[in-house]
Amino acid sequence: MDPIANARRFTLSTAPARSRRRWLAACAGACLLGPALVARAQAALRLARLEGVPDQAVGAEILAAVYRRAGIGVSFVDLPPKRSLLESSEGRVDGEIQRILAVQDQYPSLIAVHPSFNFIEPTAFVTDADLQVRGWTSIADHSIGIVRGVGSSERGTAGMSRVEAVTTMEQLMQSLAARRFDVAVNDRFSGLLVIRRLKLEHAVRPLSPPLEHIPLYHFLHERHRDLVPRIEKALREMQASGELERVRQQAMGKMLKDAER
């Protein structure tokens, strides 16, 4: 028998079998990799961050660590406060960095992630060292400055007779330093940061204790309901180990240091 013909017949008969094996192997690999790639793409979330609000920047740093722990990609989109809730509740972004728990009552499409992972402390800032504070009612007889649109300040001073709203935190602290009012109400950390940026430490100081302690919660749009247990697990583990508070302190320390420049 012709050996060349035999070789040709062997090649022709085995080539399709080899091709089929390669094709099946490729399909198996795609089946294994496909779900992982899809899961990775689905897990990259865009969260609304309120622009120009320092405690939101702190919350973003904490959540970035939490999402790394949970193995989920995340990025942040800076938005004005009211537009932020509209975008997140309608699903055009995937959630809110942090809000008070009552948000879930007004926006049922947003799911609160437990436990609370950050907080704000509305605080009385003054130029008069003799003023004493014990909660919101203790400042009611004074002239008060707040930032327009800050819900905690508006709720806390509701019904008080001498409240003036300004546009920005910078304007608030500058007006207090100029003695336009007796008390400026601002989140403690944000106020300290603004005072440092404006070099007003010599003129303005926060009083203790804070007027209120308000827990803040991360929110996700309802289409990500399946991710909530995963993120909550990471939050609880990091809270138990003390890592959440370490990240918070590091973020605040860095922002205060940067404000000195």
C-alpha cells in the first residue's frame, strides 16, 4: 500500500476530530469564564456622592474599602443633593453613599444597607467662648446661621425665630467670624475642615457636646437587592475588627491635613 496515501487518509480522518476537541475545549472555557465576567460587569456600581460635602467624601472612602472587601467594583458620581436622590431612586445611578434612614420612607426604591457605617454631628460653632449648649433648644434664643438645604440644620432649628440661611459652608463660617449671628450650625467635621481652609481657627470654634448624633446608612437601588447581604457582611466584619473606624479616621485626618495647604 502506498505509505503517502495512507498518511493522507490518516490526516484527513483525524483532523476533524482534533478540531472538534479544540472547539469543545473552547466552549467549556467560555462556560467557566462567562459567568465570572458577567458577574464582574454587573458588580461595578456607580454611587451618588453629594458634591462639595466633606462628610460625603469621608463616606466614599469608607465605602470604597467596604466594596473592596466584598469584591465589588465601585465608582462615585458627584451630584447636587436633590438631583442625587432623583437619579438613585429612579435607577440611573446605583445608589447613595450615605443618607439618614428616613430616606427609605420617601424613596421606597432605595434599600438601606445595615448597619450604619458613618454619622454626622450637627454642632454649634461660635465666636463667644462663654456660650453653653445642651441640645437644639439651648440655642433657640440666639441668632443662628445655617446652610440652606442641609436637612439636619433645617429640622433642628425649625420654629426658631432668628434663623438665617446662607448658600455655602464657607459663607456660613465667614459670616460667623464677622459676628453676623451668634451661632453657626454645621456638621462638626465639615465645619472644622472649612475653618481650617479659611484660616479661621483663631476666631471660630465648635462647642461640645454636639447638638445631635445622626447615624448614616448606605443605600442601593432595589435592582441590586441581591448584593445587600454581601455588602452587609463586609460592613459587619469591618465594624467588628475596628477597620471601619480606622478608615474613617484616616480619611478625615488626610482631608484636614490637605486643608492646611
